[in-house]
Amino acid sequence: MNKQKTAKVSLGRILLLVTALLIICTGSAVAQQSLQGLAKEYGLDWAVGRWTATTDNGTEIQLVYRWELDGHLITADLKMGEYASRGMIFYVPGEEKATQVSVDNRGGRSKATWELLDDKLVSKSEHVDAEGNTRKMGIMYSKVDARTMKVAVYGVGQDNELADEPWGTMEFKRQVRKPRRKTVGKDDTEKSN
């Protein structure tokens, strides 16, 4: 009788395992659409890259967007003077939107949603600084040409809509990474002789 009970338990565990595997495999088959795939589909992959701009007072701003994790994630780095932040942008299929979470070197954190407005990318974020103060803002990215991007910064109202006029605009230029030069060391020169 004990062997029958063991056989039933083992069969139950096997059925549970098979069911779990089917759910996991079916879920991953549905969730294969990557953020990179969506960006290409809508012609928005132009925004990924290294961008720089200079403010009126001479401060350089660097924006770097990089594909990670087989195109399911974009890392977003911002550096402006002494300020720096790092974020992750990912697609949430159930909500059909891209979300960003970021932290900065001053103890702040932010959460943003990304959406498409005509042919422009819009990020609406809420930033909480180290003291707990909250600020909402929107950033609109538009492609000027292959090497130029226009960025406009807006206030965001209680209704989560962008203000009518931007606080300011700036043009960013795409930076092309230079290939690393191979340095010839003493061992390399001896081998070539």
C-alpha cells in the first residue's frame, strides 16, 4: 500500500512539474517581443547611442543609451557637471508601455514612463530627491537628422499632461565611438622581428 501512495505522489509531482513547464514555456513564447524589436518596428531605435550637448554656461551634458540583455533593456546614463544618474528602461507587456527607474549620485530616485507622441519620444518622470522633495517633468526627444536630436524639457501638471511650452530646448549631437588603437608592446615587437 505504501508503494501505491508513493506512485501517486510521484505522478502528482510529475504532473505539477509538466504543468509549470508548459506555463513557463507558453509565457516566454508570448513575451519574446523585446524593447529593441518594438523600437525598430516604430522607427525609434535612432535614440540609442551616445549624445552630448553644451549648456549656455559651458557645462557638458552626456546622455548614453545602450542596449542590454538581448534588447530587452536599455541602460540610460546622464552626466551633467557633478550630477550623474543611471537608469534602466524596459518594456512592460501587460501595460503596453516602457518604464524607467533611475537613481542618482545625490541620493535621488525617479520613475518614468515612455510613450510615443506623433514621431517623438516622451518621457514623463517623477523625481524624489534625498530629502523627499518630489518634482515632475517631461522630456520630449525628436530626431532632427542621423547625428542630431532635439530635447525639450517640460513641466508636468497634476493631470500628468505636458505644459504648453517647454522650460528649455537643446540640441544633442551623436558621438561616434572611436575604435581602440592597439598599442604595440615590447613583446609584440620582438615577435614581429
